[in-house]
Amino acid sequence: MSDLTFIDATHKAKSLSSLSNETKLLIYGTYKASTAGSVTADRPGRFDPVGRAKYDAWEAANKRYPTKEEAKKAYISLVDGLTDDNDNKDNKKTTDNGTDETSSSSPTTASSTTASSTRLSQLEATVASLRAELALASQRSSCAPSSREQQHPAVVKSGYLNKWRDRSIGWSGSKWSLRYVTLTADGRLLYAGRHTEAARATLSLKRCAVKDDGVKRSRGEEFHVFSVYRRPDGSPGEGGKESAQEDDEDRIVPLMRFSTAARADKDSWMSYLSEGCASFDPRPAADRPKGTLAPIYFGDSISPSMAMYSKRASKPKAAHSKNKSVTSFQPSRPMHRSSKPSYLSEGGGNQNYRGLLNLAAIVLIVSNFRLIYDTMKKNGILVTVPSASDFLEAPLRDFPAHSGTLLLNVFVVAAWGIEKLLSRGVLGESVGTFLHLSNAFVALVVPGVVVWAFRPTPGASAGLLMCGTILWMKLISYYHTNSDYRVGGELSKLSSPLVTDLAEDEVSKTYPENVTLKNIYYFWFAPTLTYQIAFPKAPHGVRLSYVFGVLVRMSISAALIVFLVKQTVFPTVDRLVANLQAGRLDPLEAAESLVKLAIPNTYIWLLVFYFYFHLFMNLLAELLCFGDRVFYKDWWNCTEIGSYWRLWNLPVHMWMVRHLYMPAIRSNIPPTAANLIVFLFSAVLHEYLISVPFHMVRFWAFFGMLGQIPLVYATKYLDRKFKGSSVGNVIFWLSFCVLGQPCAILLYSIDYAQLSEGAGAATDVSSGAEAMLEVGVGGGEL
């Protein structure tokens, strides 16, 4: 060992170069153990990785060298060995450069080299031992890092949280949306729609704090809420405010608000966020509050039962803070500090207009109540309570429609039998294809024949045709998908891993294990039109409280639909038809009827959408534990007609893409022609569902669908021309709610009245208009 003293070793260590980070940490830890002894400070947080590494090195050296004297000896030996190592490297460089100073080495030089090699071996053993202890100390943590943190060292914490959407209207829906939130080591808070997506927004935790917003109860469940806000001017450290508890709530700026169903998850996020905010405290370290975490977030949430007492207890503190703020607010304080535009100016930024939207909603509700009141005052109350005789006569009157619905079971069993024979090789591929397509075609035609021949009421006829058409589309998908499994061989094995949240008995299911009666009946009742071997299942079972709530909302929605149809639509249509038959109809009166139908028709259309696509399909999904419940997307925000058809009815859209559009593309048909084929197919189905219940063929729905093709291209052009404008959205609402559907109702009602008059029947067109609204002109369930 060299005769270097400890002080000489410290000076020598400063001249060492080309040291790795691990070696620097070893020198630092041994030096701190030699001078300060045991570790006295708290271990730095995750947002100070350098401080944490130094702390772990110091602690590892303390464990190996309990006393300062042992640590000093180890420090001198470590520096001595590193110095000799550097000298040997310098000598080697000199030799490589062509000098012959070491060519005639003396025995003294050789012995020195041997001694140096021995010391280096001892040093390597010591370094290896210290590194092992350092690695062990660095693994110490209160909780193990997740796999995502291991893959991305910059990520401190990540996971899914419910984020508050402050600028969403959300009158009838949730204002919370599930987001993937990430907290990074450099003090940034990011969130995205999914963990695979790029971040939508980034928030710096500088000058921020965390607040516990308590517990929110929604639909029988508790959600623990917390928020991140910008601290007001004068904090932290200014004005005597050392913690966020003293922040004036009237001056804080809320930035993000989150919620989670688990209290432990909330506490974990608040702890990490608090540590992140404390790490970016602009005050010097000596002026910060003592401890690992600064006390910058509020205490636990207060239960509702204790709210009254907590308010009483907080009054003195509130009064104190109020007096403090009053005394600190001097008359000379500047009120105008910077140049800022008005809120409604172009440079005012994105503002929250929820108050104005609430006012618009109130005005709309009041004006429509006045319209309904005027209708009731003029025509009386037209809604009647069904009597017992109505319930007894309805099954007999609509018996053909009910029996036709039961008859559909024959086609389901036939499709299963054909597929079973195909899977066993009894039938050839061409014969099986012919039988499958014939069975599906008969399932589509038989309901139409029953309606046309036995003439049930238009409402029952429309229901039977809807069931038959849906079954036909499902049978086509059942045949097409299983045919792909048979021809592709291993496709069924490759498709199952793509589906998550499967039941345990369906994880490894392949073709032909899926060809069972239970499987095809589940597909028949499931809220989807596209078949696959196994569907995602909801993690929970059937929730009876949820089912009861959906049934209550369905009852209320159905009552509102019946009320609006009978109280607002029927009188307008009957009056128009009566004037037409009497020869008193002029263009102005027809235009007035069109405007009168526009508003109630819009309400009815939205209620039918909510009743069918949201309530009814979610009810089926809940009863069948069907996991994927995205039946529609935000079609109401579409700025072009084409996007409406893609978002309004996802089950039909997916069926069209999978079994009509993509087969056309694979047949080398251009995309424009394939889109035209899809539109023609949809137009034919709409006309079939409307004309057959009325027992007349007028092609109004068919031409109405084709008339949207120019609008598709026009709105697409406007959307590209005026990025971010609402021109396309306004055209969409006008074409569907003001012109399209009211015109279709009037045209079909007039034709139905003329047909009824020619057949010697009553001229009341109420039942016909009601059936047309049930089918849903201009979009409907298809």
C-alpha cells in the first residue's frame, strides 16, 4: 500500500480521469463513509436519480466499513490502485507511440509492475464486492417497479385513470373519460387515450400542487378524486406560504382532475405527484420544509356524515386566512399587469362556454314546452292508455308477425347443420356454399312474404322485417367467416390471440370446435352482426341493478317517443293529408308542415337512437356478458356525411366493410365503385324495410340514400377546404333533420293515405307514420 495520507488521496482523486460512473460512485461512497460516517439524511425521491445513486453508494460503503478508520484505509487503497492503473495506461500509450524508454526495462521496473498488478487484482476484487453491495442497495424500494418502468427508466408511474373533461357538455353522459396517464422522472405528466398511443397533452409539475377532492359517488360506485393545480402567485416560499394547504382556493388554477375506483391507487398517485411537485420547488433546498416529501397536498377526504362538523371546525382558519389576505392587499397593488385580449376576441384562446350552452338548453326546453302546450291546447290530449282489450287483441291481430319471428329459428338450426356437415367433410365446399346462401336468402324473403300476404299492422310488420334482415346478415357472416377458417386452415388459431378478455374455455378454441348450437344462438342474440369464434367477455357477471336501471330508462324513452309521435307528428300529418284530399293544399302550407315536423322528428330520431343503440344493445350485452360495447361513436360531431355512416351504426358498418366492401376490393373493383356498391346495397335494404310494411313501392328511401352521394363529396371537399369549421356538420344536421326525414315522412304518409283511400279504408295515416318512424328513415337501425 502506498504511503499516501488520506488528505493526499483526496487531492489525488481529483486528478483521476476516464472513470466510469460506477467507479465515481465507489469513490464518493467510500469518501462519505470516511468523513461523515453513517448516512443521516433521507433517501432522495425518484425525481432525483443522481441523489439516489449517491445515497445508495454511501449506504453500501457504510455496510462494508462500519468505522471511519476502515473506510479511510479502503479509500486510500482505492485511489492508490486507480492511480497506478492510470500510470500503467499512460506508459502503454507511450510505448505504442514508438518510444523505447521501456524497451530496456530494469529489474526494479519489473518488480514495480508485478507489485502494481497485485494491487490491481486486489482492487478489482474490492471493486467487484462493492459493486455487488451497491447493486443490492439500489434495489431497495418501497414497491417493485412495473414492467413498463423497467422498459422505460424515465417513467416513474403509469396507469389508467378517469380524466375529467372540463369543456365537454355531458348533460346526459359521463364527463369522465378513461386515459392512460404517465408520470416521468423529469417532472412531466402526460396522458393518452391508450398506452399504445402518443401523448395528447403534457403538463409540467413546476409550481404545481396536488389536491385531494374527496369521494364521488356515481351509480352506486365510489370514485376517489384528486387534481393537479397551478399554485397562485406568491407561492411557494413567498408570503410565508410553505405548503399548499395555505393556498387561496379562489386563486389556484386547476389543470387536471383524475379519479380512480381504488383508494390505494389514488394514494399512490398523490404520493408520486407530491414528490414530483416537491422536486421542482424553486426555493433553495435549505428553505424547503424538512423531510423526504414536502407537505404540499391536503389531508384525507371528509365523509358526507362529517361534512357539517368539518365546516364548523374550518371557520376560524378561514377567517384567519381571510384577514391575512385583506391586510396584505394594499391599495397601491397594480390591477393591470399585462396586455390581454377580451374573452370573446380571436386571441382570447379556448374559453369555456358551458354557461351559454346551459342558457341555450333552457331556452330550447321552454320554447318546445310551449310548442307542445299549443298542440295540446289545439288538438287535445291524443295519448291514450291502452285498455285490456288492446292487449288481448294485439297478439291475435299480429299473430302472423309473431309466428314469423318464431319461424326464424328454423333458419338458425339449418345454418348450424350445414356448417356441421361441412366441418366433417360430408358436404363439398361448393354444395355447402349453395346451401348456406339459399338458407340465408329464404330467411330474408319469408318475413317479407308473411307481411305482404297476411298484412299485419305496419308496426308489427316493420319489427318482423327487421328481425329477418338482421338474421340474414348474421347468417351471411356466419358462413363467410367459417368458410375462411376452413380454407385458411390455421386462421382460427391465429385469430384467437388477437382477442382479449376471453372466457377461460374459449381461449384455445379453434375451428370446428365453435360449430355448436350454443355458439350460433349466442351469436344470433349478441349485439353484433360479424361472427367470430369467440367474443370478448365482460369481466363482471350480469349486474341486476344495471339491468333494472336500463329497463327504467327504456320505459321512459319509449313513453317519450310515443308521446311525441301521437301529440306532435300525427296531427300535422293528418291535417296535411286532409287538406290534400280536399284540394286545399298549397306550397306554403306544405312548407309549414315540413318545419313543424322538423323539431319533433329530431327529438324522436335521437330518442330512437338512444333507445336502440345505447339502451337496448347494452341490455343485450349485459345479459350475454358481451364485452365489446362500442356500438357507435361520436357521429354527432361529424363534419362530412361519409363519416356519419361510418360512426352512426358500427355493427352494420363493420359488416359492410368485412363482407361487402373488402370482397369487392379483393375482386379488383376500384374503391370508388366499391363505395357505390355499398351505398346501393344500403339503399335497397332501406326501401325494403319501409315499402313492404306499407304494401307499396315508391322508392323515396332509395332515392334519398342515393341523393346523399353528392353530399358525401361536397362535405368532404368543404371539410378539406375549411379545416376545423362546422360547415359540414351544419349541412349534415340540415339534410337529415330539417329536410331529409320530414320530407320522407310527408311523402310516404301521403302515398299511404292515397293507397288506403283507394282500397276503401280509413284515411287515418297515424299507424303508417308510426311504423315509418320505428324503422328510422334516413339511417335507422341499418
